Amino acid sequence: MYLDLVITLNVAVNFLLLKLAGQVARQKTTLLRLFTGSALGGILLLFFLLPAGASLLMSWPGKLLLPIAMIVLTFRPRRWMDGFLLLLLFYLGSFILAGIVFSFLLWSNYSLDFSRNIYFLHSPSFFHLFGAGILLLTFVRWVSPLLEEKVKYRFLTKNFQVEVGLSGKKKKFSAFLDTGNMLKEPFSGLPVAVASYPAMAELLPPEIRAVLEDGSQIKWCGLEKALSSCGTDLMFRLVPYHSLNHDDYMVAFRPEEIRIWQKGREISLQEGMFIAITQQKFSYEEEYEMLLPLEVCRCSGEEGR
């Protein structure tokens, strides 16, 4: 293979790996700096013509320092943690790219030579490198937003405090943001949080407590009488839900006042939300008393921007 072709392919692969690392790490750069960093790795291949240069580039310090120089030239990271993350992503991308190219070669029935206990594989074609790069880039573009969203939600799910006001009473609850909670109240379309009955009982009217404290199954006749007698039939609703075991309804109410905090920062739900009551336990440790809906996370993200 000619030297100019080797350098061109090396620059193209470096360009792809740097672009992938920057995209996953959300590090911005210019096209010129991206090309300059890629060209640095390609041009240094000329040192392979010198015995001292070849021994340096093939040594572990050389293999480590060259990607670091490319990353610093391309992204100019301000923190060493950003540079370290980019370096890890660069190497991870190179390993994945090599694995994809190797899979393409096996599917293309390339000959493998194991003579003298040495593994030998013919040079991959430009088609294999280009196809592997496009596949990896497409995969990263599709998966990275999902991973970013998942990680973001993971950090946003804990440390919630909710204050609920009902019938002149107020109480604070520990809450957990459940990204799978997409319940909506059917008529208003408002999001629905789910609270455990033992934690919510003291805020409820006595008539409602008498119906819910007997068990998880709603006694419809008793509930109708309770709503009529306590005069809060317009405040309470029935929210349908679907679980792995069965479909059912939960009694829910719209609080007169609700405030939500996370780590001291208040989150505003402009239109409010309903709170459904369940007698099922959320966890054995009972670390939290309420499951917040996904809408809270979205409101938190909007306030952060």
C-alpha cells in the first residue's frame, strides 16, 4: 500500500474517531481544528520511516501521547477530566470500529492466516472502513441522545420534597421521580402523582379514609356515599391505570396547594397536578412516600435552561 494512501486513510479514521468522541462528550469544536487534529496523527506516520520514530510511535508512551496531542489540538479541553473522558471515548471508539471492520472482513470471507502462531489479516478495503465508520456514526447519533436523557433522568429522580395542602391541612412528603409514571387525569389531562395511603391518610376527609383503609379494592357504593357526604365530589376523581397484573382505578384528588423542591430549588407546575392514592408499598425500606410523574422532570429541565 502506498504511503500517501496510508496517511489519507489514517487521517480519515482519526477524523471519525475525534468527531465521535466529541459528539458523545458534547464537546464542541470547529471543522478546521477537527481536521488539524486528525492530520497530526496522519502526518506523524512519516516518522515510521525512521528507526527511532517507529520505535517511539509503537511504544506505549507514543501510543498514549499521540491521541492526547490530537485531543488537545482538536478540543482544547479546559478541565483535565474533560480531556480524560475524550481520551477514553477515542480509544473506545477505535476498539469498536476495529471490531466492526473485523466483522465485515469475516462476512466477506477474507482469508485468515495463523501460520507460525501469528495472527495475520489482509488490509481492509476502503469500503470496509467507510462502511464501519458510517455504521458507528449512525449508531452514536441514535443512541447518545437516549443515553444522555437516561443519565439526566437518573440524576433528577432523587431528593424531592413535596408539600401538599388539602382541607386546610399541610404536610411534607419525601418523593421520587418515576420516569415511567405517565399517568394523566382523563378530563383535565393533568399529570398524576401516586402517594401511599398511610402517608396521605391524615390529610384526607374521614369519610374517604373510612373507604380506603379497609383494603386495596375500592368499595364503589361506599365511595359514592363518602363523596356525597363530605361535599368534595368535585375535588376527587378516579384515575384509570394499567399494570402487569390488572387494570384498575385509583382515587385521586387535586390539592388546594402543592409545592415541589429538589435540593432547595423549587419547581413550578403552573397548572398543578392530581395525587392518586394507593395502598401498595413502593419499596421495602419506604425511602419515599410519593411517586412524581415524568412531567415534573420536564418542568425541572425547562427551569434549568
